[in-house]
Amino acid sequence: MKLLRELPLGTRVVVRYRIEGGFTDALGNLVARDETTCTVDTRRGPVVVGFEAVALAKPVPPPPVRKSGGGPPAAL
């Protein structure tokens, strides 16, 4: 996939790729690539994807910033 070969390492991407029985996605930073694969560092760890399995890929914006203070109010 040309896009994954040209994007700078460190770019946040989503890659949809074929697995047995369907498709799955890898969302994270593009951290490595060689002639036949790319590696996406996801929240669950690195995922190595063969270019031949890629169905779609695109750069995505950074994750939204989580707001603090989501817990119950402090007791007085």
C-alpha cells in the first residue's frame, strides 16, 4: 500500500487488514516498516501487518484529550 510506505514514521494511522474470517483494524502510531510489512503501535502493543493484507489505511488525528473530574463530587 503506497500510503503506508510514504507516511512519516510516528504518524497516527488506522489500518484495516484481512484476517481469517474477515477484517480487523489496527489504530495507533506507525512505528516501523520494511519491504513487506508495517508496524502499528496500538494500545494493546505493536501489530505487524503485511502490506498484502491491507484493505484500507489512512492517517487519523490524535486521540481526544480526556477531561479530568469525571468522578463523583468531593464530600463537604
